[in-house]
Amino acid sequence: MMAAIRAAELHQSVFLVEKNSTLGTKLLLSGKGRCNLTNDCDLESFLVRFSKSGQFLRDAFKKFFNRELMDFFESRGLKLKTERQQRVFPVTDKSSSILEVLKKELEKNKAKVFLKTELKDLVVQDNSVKGIILADGKFMAAERVIVATGGASYPSTGSDGSAFEILKRWNHHITPIEPGLVPLLTRQHYPLEGLSLKNIRLRFSCGMKEIISDIGELLFTYSGISGPLVLTLSGAVSDWLKNNLPVFVEIDFKPALSIEQLDARLLREFKENPKKGIKNVLKSLLPLRMVDCFLQSSKIIPDKKVSHLTQAERKLIIDLLKAFRLDIIKTAPLKEAIITRGGVILKEINPRTMESRLIRSLYFCGEMLDVDADTGGFNMQAAFSTGYLAGESASL
């Protein structure tokens, strides 16, 4: 949509081919339906949030970055707000507000939208694109083609990665498609689905390397863990798993307390309530659903009075509060991922224009590119920026 709007603004005759019955199906899901459209940090801080390819986006961001994107929506009547970690949302808290602005701009600039119209192939002659073939066999002539069909996450939205197969036929190379920002599956299955832990810290390790998260939130799923901390670090963990390395995570339930401070707190609790069972004491430190799993892991009897706990048992409790271990076995499947890792390899794309280096007049943007970032609006900004640059470049 952004590519089409920018090209139409520059007085090009633009048609947007969409295989769904409506525009923006995937956009409506973004940010849990609120659309975290960008992040208000500076350029250098932005670039480092991309796993390996941030520098490729420098030209796109110099052309159209977070401030330009925010101005784009605010100048069209949509107020925005900046929340914690500099994440930017519409004040309506509705992704549909973002979509409505984009749809109005398409209409205002007379971009023709073809819904329920699916791409089947490109038409290329003398290494230059001449148009596209639709699923019904019809040919649509075009002097420029921008491929913006997304990655392969959330295939139910139409973003099924099928365009990558088309590009392979035209000799483009695709970095293997993998899930990004994805939940992790664990060997241990505790009945904790839906339980959220806040103000905790995670330490992922594969033996040789470790990653320590910020303090934040974790969410238990039926078969593993998710939430902002997990999703953000899932890319690095996925790389370890690909190398067949044993991976585990340790949850620090009390990152603000040192081992010594935690020990002092427990001793004080035990002294004040010697007849209490350990389960009742732990209720003040952990969510109730977590307590049972915690004690199951510790093998301490839940109703054992704290005055009867041994020094070794108290040390075990402290160790588990600071490092509750879960073994990671794999990532959740691609259909559960927020974004796609992989895409058209970057050396085959001109970063100053988003044009293919193999086929003239063919452009890429968004999740077609082999770029991916953390949560927080970074991936959405990359889509808007590369779309804007592709639309502008294709119009010159």
C-alpha cells in the first residue's frame, strides 16, 4: 500500500494486485490489533535492532524514517502516541485506523486496487520485467513491478511465501524461510498455559554462549514459552538450535534482588511465620499457579513447615527463584511466528532503490527482503520505508 501510494503521488498510473478480498488483512493483526507502526528511537539505535542486515536499510531510512512516517499519518488526521520503550501506536489503539488512512490515500491518488486477484508469474524479456500473469491466466502489462507479498508467517492472511517460488524461477536466490519472533517449545510441560510473569529476567544458554534479557514479561503457552522477552530473543535461540546445540533458559523471578538479599528475605519470612507451610510462603513471591510447579521441580513437600526446612532446601529454593530452568527443544512453527526470517538475498537488491540487480524494473519491499528485527515497531517501519523507497524509485 505504501509503495502504491508513493508511486501514485508521483503521477504514475498504479494498480495494486491483492489476492485477498480486502486490503491489510495482516496489518490488522499487528501489535495485537493495535498496530505498533514504528519506534521513536534514533537511526543508529534503530539499525542495531536488526539481526544482521540493518545497514542495508540505511538508505531507505534516510529517505523515509520514523518521523516522516508519523508525520504521514498525523498530517492526515490520525493522532499517534508513544508508549514505553518508544513504541508508537495510533491513539485509537486500533490497527484499522492505520488501514483506513492508507486506503483513503490510495483512493485519493487514484491507485486502482484489484481485489481477489492473485499473482501467478512475472513476465520478463531481455532481463527486464514487462508485466505479470494472474492466477486466471490473464496478462497485466506493467513497465515497473513491485513485489510486496510479504513473508510466510500467518499464511491464513494470504502471506504464504508463494512469491518466493516465483522469484526462484527467475534466478533470484532466497535465504531459507524460517519463523521469526516466535514462541519456543520446552521439554518440560507444566500446566501454566496463559500465565504471565512480569518483571522477570531470562538467561538463554547453549553452553558456549549465553544471552541475558532485559527485565520484562514472559507468557507460558500450552507447550512452551512466549511473551516479549522470548519473542525478541527467539532468532538467536533458533540459530543455536539449527546447529544442534542443547539450549536451555533460566528464569530469574526476582532480578531486582541479589542471592544474599533473597536469602535474607526468606530467613525473615521463616522467622516471622515458622508454622507456615513453604507453599504459603512462596505465594508472596510467585503467582499461585507457579508455586505448585516450582515445588514440583524442587521436590520439596508443599505443606512442609518452613521451620523444618534444611539449609540445603532453602538454598535450593533460592537457586530456583534466581534460575528456574527450562530446556528448549525447538521453535514453534512458522504459522505461529509474527514475522518471517529469510527472503530475497540482499546482494541481489540495490539498497538505494530496492530494484533487483538481476531483473530491471523489478522492485522488492517489506518481508520480501532478508531483513528482520526485534519487536517494538522496527519491522513495520522497515516495511513502510522500503515500500516508500520502492514506490518512489519505480516512478523515476
